[in-house]
Amino acid sequence: MHDLISQLIRPDIRALTAYHVPDPAGLVKLDAMENPYSWPDALKAEWLEVLREVALNRYPDPQGAAVQAAVREAMAIPEDMGLLLGNGSDELIQMLAMAVAQPGRKVLSLDPGFVMYRMIARFAGMDYVGVPLRSEDFSIDLPVMLDAIEREQPALVYLAYPNNPTGNRFDSDDMVRIIEAAPGLVIVDEAYAPFTDCSFLGLLGDWQNLLVMRTVSKMGLAGIRLGYLVGPHAWLEQIDKVRLPYNINVLTQASAAFALKHKPLLDEQARMIRAERQRLHTALSTLNGVHAYPSEANFILMRVGEDRADTIFEGLKDQGILIKNLNGAHPMLDECLRVTVGRAEENAAFLSALTRLL
Ligand code: PMP
């Protein structure tokens, strides 16, 4: 069997390690940028009533018309722009790659950045080019970025706004220069839009190569897997051709349409997360030997002193708290840890466990 595996599975796929998610059982889960709040019981009961009517024996609406309408209304999608739904934004990244991949074609983004841009480029047989951010503050080094675009001529450029795992929001003038210089599509990935006041949604149409990608995951709906791509119809009609027919299942369609009708609750949760982020950042900044980077997302990147990240990560886990260890993930992230903003009591538990370990 092993011979057949090595004959059949592409060498670049064999060389990969599968995306690993640690088992969070019994731990305070502050590793995956989820919204920590649930819904009031009355709202849950109303949602279950909606689900009761869902026909599990039927395929979903292939276009997801009702959920599209709900997304358009709740998220104020410009009327003249198209909307494409994905099974999480991860699937949209995959669709984009499938629609453009050809030998020699490139995906370009900023590093350290969201790992799926690189992973999916590789799955699709494309080359990934990671342009380094400035190491002091993770801002864009514009001349370096413009040079890379000129040299590499990427088919796709991803700009995460705010960026993961660094948490900062790039300068919008730099982004405009990038959009104008790029020979292909530029996708502004606004996964963390609920936690910042800035967006490129209103600028769609100003450049023919700009698309905006969003997700409901960080709004408290990570479990249902729904991402959406917004941009000129002419682009989305092409990308839609590589979408699997029923990519958004019936439970997701019904649940998302329901949840988005209650957007004020999700907005209130995002507001609470922003307030907690401020408190957590202030508290982290007072700790000796911890550098907490500014964040416009629902997580905070921090650098801990010499050779301590692995020990602190394991020590927190021993005390029942799971965060993300980024040490070794990228040369610029040496001794870095990332903590998702949780509920007040979770953040307090994290802070006291961390203080004990320092
Ligand atoms: N973009 C960024 C920048 C992210 O950090 C993430 C998830 N961590 C995603 C996209 C993927 O989101 P989804 O859950 O919609 O697949």
C-alpha cells in the first residue's frame, strides 16, 4: 500500500502535515478566535422552532436565496455588488484558487499572515509568495510589497484587514497602492470586521480587481461555517462555476438567516468583546516581560521573554487554559503567543494563570 501511496499522492501533499487542532476538552478555550458568548434561552428556543421546519430529506437551495437576502440586509452589502457564499471563507479561498490555478500562477500575501492562503495555494498547485511585514509593528513595508508584486505578478493578493495572527489593521492608503499595482485580483479579507470600524466594502467598484471577503465565524457563528465574497457580478459569476452545487447545507442556511435577523444581539456581543479586549490589553501591558501588540481583532498577540513561550503555553494548559502557541510558526513570531478575547471570567482566569507562570 505504501508504494501505491507514494506513486499516487503528489510529493508536495505527502510532505505536508495535516492541519492540527488540539483537543480542547475540559479547557478554557481561548485559541481559535471564537465568540465566547451564547444566546439567551428564549432565542435558542425560537431557533429550534425554525430548525423543526427544515426538510433534511431535501437538498438545500443551491443559491441559498433566503440566506443571501439575510446577509445582504444585515451586512449592508452594496446593492450593485454580487454575493457568493462559501462553507466558511476557507472554501471561498479554495474556490478562488481553483478558478485561477495554472502552472506558474502565484498567490501573494503578507507574512506572518493567515496560513490558509499558503496552504490552499499549495493544494491547488500554485506558488505562494509571502512578503514580510515590518518586524517592529507588523505594518506593510510598501516598497518591498510593490517590488514583490511587480516581480511576481500574482494572480491573487490577499490582504487580511485586520491581520491574523498579528491583530493590527494595515494602513488603508498602502492597501490602495497595492490594489492599484496588482495585476490580478486583490481580496481584502475582513474576517475580523466586527471588531474594527474600518472596511473596504464601501469602496467596492472603485477598482475592478477588488473583492471583499467576510465570514460569520467571528460574529458568534463559527459552528455553522458560512463565509461570503462580495464584488462585481462579472467576477463572482466566474468563481461561482467552481462552487460545489450544495455547498451551504440546509441547517446552515436556516440558522444563518435566523441569526442575522437578530444582528443587534451579535453586535452587542462584538461590543462586549471589544471592551474586554481593551481590558485584557491593558492588563497584559502591565506584566513584566510581556509585550502585547495592539489589536483591532478579537485576539491579542503577545511576545514573552527569552525562551519562555513553550513553557508558558504548556503551563497555561496545565492550569486548564488553551491559547495558541505561535513560537516557531514564523521567524518573526519567535516567543509569541496569541490569546483570543474570552468572557470576563475567562480572561481573568487566563491573566492570573499567566501571572503565576511569569
Ligand atoms: N480569514 C482570516 C484572516 C482568518 O483568521 C480566518 C479564521 N481564523 C478565516 C479567514 C477563516 O474563516 P472561516 O471560519 O470563515 O473559514
